[in-house]
Amino acid sequence: MLILSPSLSRDIARCHGIVTTSQLLVDGFSLDHVRRQVRAGALVSMHSGVYRIATSSDTFESRCAAACAADTTAVITGIAAGHLWKFRHTRAPALPIVTVAHDRNPLNRGVMLRRSNVLHEHDRVQRPDGIVVASPPRTWFDCARDLDDETFEAVTEWVLDHHASMPTLWRTVRELESRGRPGLARVRRVMSQRSVWQRPAGSKLELRVLRALRRRGVPELVRQHRIRLANGVVIHPDGADPTVRWAIEIDHVTWHGGRTDAQRDEARDRGLRRIGWQVERVTDQELRDDFAAVIADIAELHRLRTRELAA
């Protein structure tokens, strides 16, 4: 039976069931006792000198905590860190992605090991559960090697909306620029498509709609264009063509869409019409049902608006 002190039990519970040999020795165990507990199945070996209590669940977080306990210089990064930060559009990979320096060999199983000698102190965030995770800007950069352009663009918008500014992301790019660094080309492609003043796009679907409209001949729409209504309220529609005072909004009825939201949206639309703007609304449900037909309709409405003003 594995009998632990109350203080060590609390530490283990906080760290997702992970314990080290040194912690057990401080708690009064001998090395022989630790080995017997491993043979008995009470301790599950994760890395050299790092164990999971058998009664604790084998989770993604416990594997991350075990990797960080095995080497105090290890940092969880990439889409693994994106999952820990709850970045939208990222999922936990099968194994924790761990970055270590080129001269380190601390982990030989149970992780996806990556090496980098550029890991500043401000890139590391120590969590109370023992996991050391890359900062949001560094996580964002390292996600680029594992995502396609469209998904990485959506992640970029999410990070800008919740964690960082454009200058911060560009500073991260400058710190990590080097020939051959995985993901750098994708980072540059995505970052070059937006200006510092642009507000973050609200969703991956929004980006997909704006790209589809551009392919249908609609001029590139300004994301989150700033419009001041007659009552002084400033709004930022999802996409806008200021030259013809035309805007589009993508409503996520699966996220919200109650009476309060509908009333607020109608008031905004009336305010836009009062100052000569035309706004078209489309829902995520409509787009899921027939994306191509909806895009064709919206593109035609933009053409009609352009002809109307020209006449």
C-alpha cells in the first residue's frame, strides 16, 4: 500500500497525480520501497524518476506535468500549449509537444520532442500544477508548423482577440526569425495579410466567408471596419466595403442568438440604414446548409448595391 503524508498527497493531487523520486524520498520512502511500489503497480513509471499514482487518471495534463517534472528546462509548446491555453481551433495532440535545448536529452518516450536554443524567460509560464507552458505569443508562433494556413489565420485572430497585440506578435516573429525555422514561412504569409489597425476577426467562419466573397468578385472587404452611428455608438461589422457603404455580419446562432441579441442587432442595422449603409446578415446555420448558394446571394447583393449607387 502506498501511504503518503497529507502534504505530499495535496501536492500530487494538484499536479495531476505526478510525483518524483526526490519527493518520495523527502516523504520518508527509500529507493527500495519506491521500486517495490512500481513493481506492485501502485506507481506507474512515466520518465526516469517520475511516476504517476496508479489511482490517478492518465490525462493529457498528467503527461505534460510528468514531462516538466522530468526536466525543469522543458516547456510545453505548439498545439499542445494551444490546447492548455484553450486556443480555439487547436486540439490536444496524441503526445505532449515539449521543447528543450539542443544539448538536452531528458525525455525518451511519451512526448514529441522538439529542440530550440531560442527560448527566452518571458516565453515560459509556470503553472501551479507543475506544467511549464510557452507564453501565448510563443505558443502561437510554434503552432504554425502544425496547422494549415486557414486554421493558423483563425488561431492568429483568436490570439489577437484574447492574448496579444499585433506589435507583440511581430516582436515574437523578430525574436525567432532564422533560416529554416519550421512554420516561419506560414507566420509571414498570414501576418502579411493584415494591418496593425485591423481588429481581430471574430471566427474562422468569418474569415472563410470573406475569402469566398473575394473569389466571387467582391472587392476585399475591410474586417471590423469602424463606423460611428448617428447616436454616437461605434460598431465594427464583420466585413465592409466603405466605397459603397455596404456591410456584412455573420451571426453565430449556435453560440448566442437570444431575444436580447436580436434586438441589439436590429437596432444596429437601423442605425446603419439611417446613415446610408446597407447591411446583410447571414447565420452560421445557413452557411452550413448551403455555403455556396449563400455566398452567391451575398455577392449578388453587393453587385446590386454597387450598381444602385453608380446609377
